[in-house]
Amino acid sequence: MLFPTFLKLGGRTVLLVGGGPVAAGKLRGLLDAGASVRVVAPEVRQEILDEPVEVARRAFVPSDLDGVAFVVAAAYAGAVVRRAGVTVAISTDGDAPALAGLIREALEALLPDDLDRWMQCARESRQQWLAQGVPMAERRPLLLEALNELYRDRVTTGAR
């Protein structure tokens, strides 16, 4: 079983061990998160070399861990849905990556087209509730009501 995690990597050094297709797939997410990426692998795909990364074409050695905040070993190819500030990671523990991809596609189809409006509503509501000291237990029902209002507006206008 894998452990899911979400990290703030902006401005931090991340070591990506591997230079093949799985590593290439993981690299974009690391760069999008603002990480400064070092790649260590005997062979490195051109698409990785084309990115703003530091590359060492050799096998991993323990000293590669010096000064890094996080390490990614390019072993499992999970699936990730990213839209409007919402991130959903899907894993099948490496046993069925094609299934993870199908689940990702299904989730993408289920997410509303106006998810950016939902996120804006949630962000603004959270700031207001923090300022007002609204307890955490009361926030979810309040958010649901606000999102239901957005949904009613969407149904009225005929948007998806």
C-alpha cells in the first residue's frame, strides 16, 4: 500500500531518481509545484533534458540526498487530476496503472466545468469564516449551501 501525500515544494530542491518515461511524467508536476529539480539517472530522456533541471547522468549515490527536501523515485506511475486548484491523486499500488488512468478520466468527466467558480467561492468563504471565527464543524454545511447556490445558478442558466 502506498502513502498519499501533498507537499508544498515551492523553492525547495527535489531529487528525481530516474530518467525514463515515468520520471518524465512526474517531472512536470514537480516543476509546476515550484520545485528546483535535480535528476540522477544513467540515461535521461530528451524531454527531461529540455526542462530547467540539473542532471547527473550516473547511478544514484547516497550523497545525492544532501540538501534535498524531497526525493521521488520514478517507480510507480499513478494518475493525477488537477483542475482549478483541486488535485486528486489515484494509485493502484503499481498493480494496474491503466485502471488508475481510467479512473482519472472518469473523475475529470465528473468534475463540473465551472470548478474554478466553486474554488473561488470556497476560498472567499474560508477567508470570511476565519475572520469571523466560525468553527470548523460549521463550515462544511455553510460551504455546501454556498455551492448549492452556485449549482442553482448554473441550472438556471443551462451551463454544465
